[in-house]
Amino acid sequence: MITLVGAGSRLASALIPILLDETDEQIHCVTSRELHRTHPRITVDVLDVTDKSALKESVMRAMPSTIINCAAVTNVDACETDRQLAWAINVTLVENLARLARIVDAHLVHVSTDYVFDGSKGPYTEQAVPSPINYYGKSKLAGENVCTSGTSQSTIVRTCLVYGPPSERPDFVQWVIEACSSKTPIRVVNDQFAQPTYVDDIAEAILRITVRKRTGLYHVAGPDFMSRYDMALRIAEFFKVDGSLIQPVTSAELQQPARRPHRSGLVSLKAETDLLMRMRDFTQGLSAVRHAMFAPDRS
């Protein structure tokens, strides 16, 4: 049994079909909103993941051998303004899952971010010392700490700039496509650098970690290091939409509520060698997005 927490997230949507195809495990989905999935190996519990007793009852009933946590508050500016919610999901939930993993003797896989770093000299290896500069990064680093201190059978997967097939909650790629397609001018920062990472690659890495029972810390990120502005131009060119609507701005000009790392990103050499991963470059990822636009519904 694999318990998947945050089963309505973009990453979980990529993980579920991979877990069904590549394992024989039952998938126990824990989500705070309705999840329309019908499969004989899937069970769904809809609950408030911040409700400690409801979460415990759900996990204890499933008795999983693996718990994968995809739940997070990832809106960087929202974390800055609603710190209580950010801490509840990004830290306290992880602490509760680590305790439950220890009780049921499960392997806990927790997803984190490159925003645990300050962005002064990225991309970063697993050996780099974290130094977050916003509350999102601070809460995610605290989540990592309670994960590793709460159970010895744990794995942290850090990733960055995740994108994938279109969904009801648009990512950066979808936002650029929709804005340029509707002739809406957008401003995009040209001094924040990281690596766009296709969501299915993260899902594949988590599958391999789960099957091989790997513990510790892994960085999983795409190979292309670029600014968000350059990323937006590549998206516009690939999907043949009007790139002249994309205006470059500096972080200072954009004045986002939360500070952002300027040179972030992650070195994925450990994942490439130990898990035999080969992450898609940005063009390959955009091809996968385009294919998904015209493919049957993934649910």
C-alpha cells in the first residue's frame, strides 16, 4: 500500500498513473478536495490534512509501506502573508506524517524545493548549506528538518520550477500560453534563474526511490538553467504565440511581496547516477505538454 498525501496536486496527478503502471501496489489517496479517479487499486479519503486525528485514522486504516507527501503551500507570496497556513501544511503536516510513518513502519518520501537556498550561487548540490530568504523557503526547510528528525526511513526530493500538462491551476507555462494567446501583455522577471523541471520526471524519480527504498536527499531538476524571461520567450516560440507581449522586468521593478532567489536551481548528478534518471530538457518538456493538450484526460 502506498499512501499519497496531497493527491489532488499536479505532482500527484503525474505520480498516480506511473505508480499504477510500474507497481502492483494499492494507492491510498489522501486529499482535501474531491478526486475523480476510478480504478480498482485506488481508494480516496477526502479530509482536512491539518486535522491530526482524521489524518491518523486514515493512515492507520491503510497501513501503508510507503507514504509520499505531495501536499504543500507553494504560492511564495501567499506564504509570506498567511504564515499560519504555510506552517500548518509545510511543517506541521510533515511532522505528523513522520510520526505516522514511524508508527506503521513506512518509508516517507517528502517533496521540497530549491527555495531553501538564497540563490546567491546556484545551482546547488545536496551538500550545499540551505539559507532561505522568504517564508516559503523557511517553512519548507523546517519541513525537511522535521521529516529527517521524525523518522530514519525518509527521503527528501528537492525540485524547482515545476511544469506539466494543463490543469485547473495554471503553472508558468500555461500562464504564458494563455496570456499570449489572448493578446494579454505580461511582465516577466529577467534576473531570476532556475531550471524548469517536467513533472513526470519528478514522478519517475519518486517511483525509483520508492521501489529501491532509497533514503536521504535527492535533487531532481531539468538540465536547462535559464531566466524566467528566457523561459517565457521559449514557450511563446514553441507554441507559436505572440512573444512581443512578454516584457522583461527586474525583480526590483516587479516588487513581489516575497523575495526570490536570483540564481537558484539544483544539481541532479546524484539522481542521474544513483537512480539512473535522465531529465527532459525544456524543449522535450514542452513537446510533452503539447502532446498532453491533445491526449485523453489523465484522470
